[in-house]
Amino acid sequence: MDGDPAEMNMPQSLASIEVKDDMDTRSESENQPEGDALVDISFCGSTPLLWKVSDMRRCRSVGVSGALVGALARQPRQNVRLGRPLELLQEEALLLEETSTGVASQHTQDCGDEEMHSAAVRQYEASLESSYKEQCALALQDKKTVLKKIINEKENVTDDSGNAIRDRLNALDQAFRFPWPAMAVQLCTARAGFSHCPEERSFLSTDWPVPRDERLNTRFCVYRDLRNKGFYLTSAGKFGGDFLVYPGDPLRFHAHFIALCLSMDEELPLSDILAIARLGSNVKKTVLLCSPQSRSETGKDESVEGDVVYSSLQWSSMV
């Protein structure tokens, strides 16, 4: 194994979707026909997220993988098996929007009603207090169980240690303290995103929520061109590049290329080129320098996007 993030995480992530989330209750909106509904792309800051299983399946069918980043409701204190939401790359979200497969939705929140907001805060604080009391009782019971087990193991011993344990057990109700920071807080991620209503769906953003700078445009041109050629792409942050390029589904193939996106006029130090070429050789991948050409350079019509120039780097030996 060469340590590709998608190769290590995606099989477990897919199992999380199909086994954990699919067997949970679904809302009616999740059972909509996939061919008719648009993928609902939510945003947390500048990060595109998908919450619905049907949206994830639709993205998977068009070659968009993403990465699960949410905690499982039944196994919250681990990060081996992850669940919803599905985090998308900016380029993946832009491709969905450009191909009319998905749309960025702005979920409206009425923060003007202070009375409703205060009531919601009081309700949340009451639920925290109730959860704290319940966890205090459970923690006290666990502590008593441990002390009783120790006493049973030393039932034939009448030394001072046994008496000290009995005294400690008898005084536990008054002396036990459960610290507030130790309380486990329930994060309701299992049903997040299910409160969708048609009114929110109809309110779609006319502009993309994240501004598109030159760097994002360069990456998106490369991403779109490689996807049109049939390749699958995931993030290559661990490999010093922009994208890992797969010949097929990341669940079945290893990545063959590390794509590094550069504009045509961008200068790259020779030491960086040597470093990325050596890294690609160590992980058995070919480094691709990807540079989109402008429309004026290609001589094409303004309505046609420019081509992408690819240069491969492979480390051989020093002469």
C-alpha cells in the first residue's frame, strides 16, 4: 500500500454510508428519484458539504468521490469509520454546479426574533443539565460497581485495606463528584440535514458562495479536463500536490499520478521540481505538471475553454 488517503478511507466510508446511515430512518426527501433531483450542496464557511445519502450516490455515479468527515452516532469517539457529511473539494462542487448536477443552496435563518432564540438557548441548556445529571448517576453507579468488585475479591481479607474500601464505598454518595468537562455531549449528526423544506430548496444562490480567484480557476480547469478524460481525482495534500489521479474508481485502483497545478507564467524553483519528482518516485507515482492555456493562446473561440498542457516528471538517477 502506498498510503493514498482515498484508498485507506473510502472502503470504510462507503460501508459507513450503506450500513450505518442507510439502515437509519430516512426522510422522504432522500427517497426522491436521483435522476430528477439536484444535488443540494451546503456550505460551512467555504467548505462544500453533502448531507443526504441520495446526493452522495448521485455524486458517486458522476465520478465525484469526496471524503466523509462526520462522526457516527453510535460510535462517536473514534475516527476510523466516518459518516456524514461528505466534504467535497471546491473543484468537485464547481463541476457539479457547472454540469447542472448540483446547486448551492442558502439555508435561511431568521435571527431577528430574540424571544425564539432565547427559548432555544434555554431549551438547549436544560437538555445539557438533564444529560449531566444522567451521566453523574451512571458514573456513580460504575464507581460503586468497581469498589464492590474489589471488596468481593478481598472478602476473606480483614486487613485495614479492606475496611478502607468499605468506608470509601459507604461515603461515595456524598463524596463523589463528576466534573462538568468530563460530560459527553451528544452531537446529532445522524439526522443532520433532514430538516429540508421546499421553501429552502427554492431559494438558490445566484452566485457561487466562494469567490473564485486565479488559483482556484487554475485548479478547476485541470480538474475538469482530467474528469472529462475519464480520470477520478481526490486531494493530494499528503503527497505535496493538488490532486491524486486514478484511472478508475478509487475504491478499486491505486493512483497513478500526482497532479500539480501551475499557471503558464508561474515560476517554480528547481529544488521544488526535484523534491516533488523524488517524492513521486518514492510512492511509485508519476508527477504531472498541469498548466491550463488561455483561450487566446489556443486560438479557440471565446466560448471554448482552453486546453491543459501536461508535463510528466519521473526520477531516474543523478549523472
